[in-house]
Amino acid sequence: MIRVVLVDDQQLVRTGFRMVLGAQPDIEIVAEAADGAEAVAALRGIRADVVLMDVRMPRMDGVEATRLILAEPDAPKVLILTTFDLDEYAFAAIRAGASGFLLKDVPPADLLSAIRSVHVGDAVVAPSTTRRLLDLVTAYLPSESRPVGNLNVLTAREREVLLHVARGLSNMEIAAQLHLAEATVKTHLGRILAKLELRDRAQAVVYAYESGLISSRPKG
Amino acid sequence: MIRVVLVDDQQLVRTGFRMVLGAQPDIEIVAEAADGAEAVAALRGIRADVVLMDVRMPRMDGVEATRLILAEPDAPKVLILTTFDLDEYAFAAIRAGASGFLLKDVPPADLLSAIRSVHVGDAVVAPSTTRRLLDLVTAYLPSESRPVGNLNVLTAREREVLLHVARGLSNMEIAAQLHLAEATVKTHLGRILAKLELRDRAQAVVYAYESGLISSRPKG
DNA sequence: GTGGGAATCAGTCCTGAGGCGGACCGGGAT
DNA sequence: ATCCCGGTCCGCCTCAGGACTGATTCCCAC
């Protein structure tokens, strides 16, 4: 028997889920809550396996509630439900340790199999949002280290130019700063790109930060 | 009609898939290949919608093949198949832009729906491995401790594009990674530059680092 | 249902950027 | 003296990048 808790601020939504889940022989609804605070409180008294958690709720949202719930020993799995597509809140919830992510318009059959999946330890992500999730992963997981041509293959003058490029200046602006002709700056930059095996100035900026040539100063 | 290409070094596996897919009225197998090199070569001659790609193969593995295939204009979607669980190779394939990830013991019905899903642009991840994917996300995604600044004037999608710009990718490459047209990427980037009052992508890279959107990690 | 923001894509236009070749100068190494 | 190299400068040519306009779809808010 899978012990489920419903958390949603809309009465109607809870009713809908209750009807779907209530008909299942292996699922039992052990509590309901209208916001995150209620959910956390309710879970202190009972043992549950899976929490169906809305993200946007008054008082305490689903993210914070998820965080608190999962901080407890022997915590249940949390399955996030939202009306909209994958958004900030949903990501935050996943970071908080949620086991999955579904849209509220999920077909009943899918909802049920999702509950059973998270119960056995698997995770579930709505098909339409898996795409975004993968995109995110590729965005943050940089492709493995580049071969990196070394910084000291550059001449002093080239490093100087790179420094300016890495501040976001145009060739013209760099020329003015260094009292050079634009053509000269282009020549230097061309050599820099060739030596470091970079394609364009944008990659040069990335290189400057990643190599430690310059370092970001968090606020100021 | 969905035009599918099978890539696997084991004759037997291809035969199995051929039998499953062959029975479908809306699916057509247009080519088969025994390794990555063959697959790339085969795809040069024909138009395909979905490639079922094994990861571990002789000569050229599925990751490299995926990278090459997706670098072409008008590339098909690539669906990764492995015998084992989510491993290095599979992640590399996802980074290379694959649309999904399944185990070879996937039930035929699931395989078919997966093919149809990726064909329409969605992504698919085997349920048993979604867990790891989420773990990955939580492990690598920076905690919500971002100083942001003006960053929240950007939409989620724009931030995503900025993330890719900040890694030195060209508009074309970003388009491929995010499964968009180059025109769309340019539109997004244009709005990003306008909102953040930046001039070009090089300044966008600077902004990404300085705002803490990404942080340099001079290797560990 | 009407309006508006977000996301998607197309097409045009113009400029900065970057590749390539060539040239001159000064100094250090040979 | 000669040669090489780093720094400087120039022109030519192509193209990716960015500005702008406009259209469509979806979905939410009023």
C-alpha cells in the first residue's frame, strides 16, 4: 500500500486527484494540505510514502516545503505538480531534492504509474519538459576540458590585447586604448585566436576567465 | 512516415529492432549501420528523422557519431540506446545533443512511443535513469545563491541562451543544442543584449561571468 | 474575447570581425 | 651582416553577427 499525501491550495484539484487515486487498490491517501506549512505539519504526525506537491501556494510554497520535508529522517518522496511548464520554481524544487515533475493535466494513468515509479525509487519527468531538462544539463555541463593552448605561448603584447578583449571592448576601442591602429589589434587578436585554438573573441573572453587571466569579482 | 536509421554493431540487435519497427505503419527503416562511421556515411546520402544509436561500437562510438550527425544542417534526432545503465558515454551523448536515452531492454511499446516523441521534438529518458539525471542536475547546477543583478529581467529561455553564449558557442551551435532555428537564437540574443544594455556577445560573456550566472572553475 | 508577453521563425540590411597576404622596423641571436 | 621574431601597419574579401520588421502560435490575465 502506497501512502500518499496531497498538497494543493485548490480544493478542486485535490478533489480531482482524490478521485483518481481513491480508486486504486494499492494507493491510500493519508493526508491533505492546502499549503506548504500545513503539509510539513501534517507529515510530522504520520508516515507517508509519496507527497504530491503543488509548487505555487500561499504562505509556504512547494519548494520550501519540499526542502523541509526532505530534511527529515525517513522522508517520503516528493512529486512536484505544476500547472505550467518547467519554470524556476520547478527547477528549484528539483534542486531541493524532489523525485520528479509532472504537469497537472497529466493523464490519470500516467499519474498513477508516476506515483508507483517514485515509490520504488525512480524519478519521473513529464515528457514535454524532458527536452528542457536536457538542454539545461548541456548548458551547465561544459563539454570536457578543452586541450587549452597555454597562456604563455602569447607574447606580452598579445596578452595585453587579450586582456582588453576580455573586458568586452571592440577592436576599435582597444586600438584607442593602446594607441594602435585597428588593423594592428586585429592582427594581434588573430594570432591570439590561432595560438589558443579559439574561434572568435567570445571564446577568447571565456578563455580569459577560465584560464584565470582575469577573475570575476562577485558584486562590488 | 517516420524515417528511422538503426545503428548497432550487433546484427542480432538490429534484427530485433527491425522486427519491432517493421510492423509499424508510420515507421520506415531507411538505413542500418554497424558503427558510427558507417552511420555518418549513410546519413549523408539519405534524409532521416530519427537515428537509433548504440553507444559502444567499434571504430567510431555513438558519441562521436552523434556529434558529427548533429553538426550537419537539417540533422535528424538521435535517440541513444545502451545495454547498461546511464554511464559516461550516455552523458557524453546527451551533451552532444542527443534527444534521449533508453535501455535496450525497453518494452517495444515504449520504444515506439519514444521514437514518436523525439520525432515531434520532445525528449525521452528511461525512467530508471531519470533519477540519475536529476541527481546530476542538483549536483552541478549552482545553488540559487545568484546575485543576479539585472539577470531577472531575462526570461528563462533568454537566460538559457545566454548560458550557451557564455560558453563561446556560435548562434548556429546554440540553435543545434537547443533545437531551435538560428533566427530564433538571434532574436533571443538580440533581446538579451537590449535588456542588459550590452553591445555584442563578447560583452554578454563578460556579463555572464561578472554577474555570477556562471563562475570560472580553474580546474581542480 | 481581447490584449499582451513569451517563444518561435523568416527575411532584409549593414557592419564588425576574422582570415590572408604582404610590408616595414628594430633588436637580439648567430 | 644576416636572419628571425615581435610589434606595427595596410588592404581585400567573406561571413557571422546584430538591428529591424513582421508573422504566428500559445497561454495567461483582465
